[in-house]
Amino acid sequence: MKKRTARHRRATGANGHRVSMTELDDKLSEWVGVARGVGPVIVDRYDSPWVCIVAYPTWHEISHLRSYIPDQHHALVALRDMIDDVLGYESEVTKELTARCSSGVAASFVIRAWVLQIVYSLGRAEQVREAMIYNLFWRWFIGYTEASEPLPDAEEFVQDMRLVSSDPRIVNAICRCLSSNVPAQAQAGEFRINFGLLHTLRDQHASAAQRDGAEGAAVPETGEEDSAMPA
């Protein structure tokens, strides 16, 4: 009688081959070959799925976020290039903001997330952070490369989004970029850019700078005060 191999002992289900821990221990190399040449192998422990053996090319395709770009001509792909150019010119600012970010991710990630809030006119920064859980295309736009990369703490990330949006240098740079380099797809309805919020933030920062300048000019110089004091 012909000996049955691991390939024949278990039927292939919708989610791949099923194998017990005992079978895996007995013929590890054979089951790895099945995963490599046929499809995923699900390892059961106590009759419940425990781990899955997947060929690296399959795993890489699943995890690599560029695989989730629906179209290389999509508006977000062009916008990502434009934002990266802007951030390249603002490298000192992003380095400074990264040191102040509490979520532990680079400020460039946080800035791109804030750009998503602006171009899609989302009312709350929390909406972007929530979408990062399931929208892998947005996750790629923000700067991640692998779906398996852990996401930052939600509260801290939202706090960092507020941090970058309060920096006048970033607001001005993003405002100039979106005002002059909006992709053609945006005109077709892909984006709903909240220029009102951008302009409001820019004007608020400009007014604050003017007030600070006026207050600084009103303070008398130390030398003048000293000369007026009696000997």
C-alpha cells in the first residue's frame, strides 16, 4: 500500500491546508514544502487554528503596502511625491518636530496623516488614526512600508497631529503645496480640500507673529533703562 504523505492526509480548505502540531513535528520539512509550493498551511493546536505557515513571497505580497495602491496614477500617489518634496526642503523643521512627537514616529508620518485630514475634509484627527487600522492605502501614504508594522498609540498620534498643525512653518509649506500643485484628480472629485481651515491656520499664525513683533518693539531696551536710573 502506498504511504500517504502530509500532502494527502489533510484536505485543502478555503484558508489553506490544516495540520496538527504532531503532524508538523513529524514532517516539518514536508509541510514547509507544501506552504512554499502549494499554499498556506494552518497549524492546529487543541483543534483550533494556532499559527499559519506562509511562503515568504506570499507573505511579502500581503504585507508590502505598495501592493494596496489601486492605481499608480491615483491622486494620492502624486500627492505623496509632492508632499515628500516639500518635507525635503523642511528637513530641519521635521527633525525638530520629531523630537517633540510623543507617539515615537517621525514627524513626516504625522504631517502626511494631517494632510489626509485636510484633503478629505475630515472633521477630527481621530478619524485619520481610526482609518489607519483598515485603510492600507492611507497607511502607505503616511509612510509605512509593511502592513505588519505596529501602529502608534492613538491618543499620542492625534496629539502629534495637533502639534504639527500648530507649527506655522508646516502650515505655510502645506498650504503652498496644495494651492499650487493639486493633482488633476482632485478637480474630478477625489479630494475635498479644506482650504478654509488651512487659510485660517495660516492667518492665525501670521496674526500671532505680528502681535509678538509689536510687543517686542514696545519693550524698551535695557541700555536706555540703565541710563535713566540715578547714579
